[in-house]
Amino acid sequence: MFIVKKILFKSGNGGNGCISYQILNNKFYANGGNGGDGGDIFLLFNNNFKIPNYNLFISQNGFNGLSKLKKGKKGKDKILKLPIGVCLEINNKKKYIVKNNYFLKILKGGKGGTGNYLFKKYYNSKIANFGKKGNMIFINFFFFFFLKKCFININFNFFKINNFNYKKNYISKIYIF
């Protein structure tokens, strides 16, 4: 028995650099900080995790740089928790995961932009860079289940089909351990 799921992953964008100045002795000196890096995306495989119910997985963007050479914060990383027995299909390459507590980095976040402090030697110090964009990827997951123990709850009550009563055994719930 297996379930197929397609999930979109997007790592965070890098923060923009800042343009700011400090006035000392009636002169302007550049002191803009760099932007923070975007968040990364990781996969964690364990026995106790369940199948996720969402199809979109986005990590946080990096924060913009600030004045007085303050660097922006890094975006928070996202960790997707998956059960063991998963087959990943990335760019038509399949990877089977059967190890417990296996940690895998899927996408790296975008790099933060540089502030105008790094351009202070140039004639025009009104320059700051934008942060790099994060990456995006679709991954197909094939969930394989290898059952060791199974408990089936059988209900012996009546049920109706087209206003006619049937008395048969039918399965109401399946518990997997």
C-alpha cells in the first residue's frame, strides 16, 4: 500500500542591504548594514511522524539590513517531518529513505544583499544590493507502508442501502501500529 503526494518547497529570499549615512565633522560616511540570509528547508525522517496534510512548504525570508552597520536577521529554517518508508523523486531521481532520525537538507535560502558600507570607497556610495531569491522545487513523495501489526475493528450492525437493511460484517476502522 502506498500514497503519492506532491509538495512545493520554497526557501526564503535574502534580505536587502541598507543605505544609510552617519554625519561626522560635517561629512557623510556610509554605514548601511547587510541583509540577512533566507531560511533553509530540511527533511527529518522518523518512525513516529505522520504524513503531512499540506502541499505548500515555505521558509521565512531574511530581514533587511539596518543603519549603524546592523546586519538583518536570518530567516527561520523549516523542518518537514516525514515517516520512514518514503521514496523521494527529485528531478527524476529516486531516493529511498529507510534510516531512523535521518536529516536531509533540500534547499538553501537566498543570500542577503550588501549594504552601502561596503561601497564606501567608491565615488557614489548610494549603492546597496538586493538579496538573492530563494529556490523553488516540486518533490514527489511515495509513502510505502510495511505493516507489522494491524488491528481491524469490525462492526456487526445493520446498514441500509436503497432503504433495504443488510446485516453483514464491514470494517469500520483500521488501526496500524
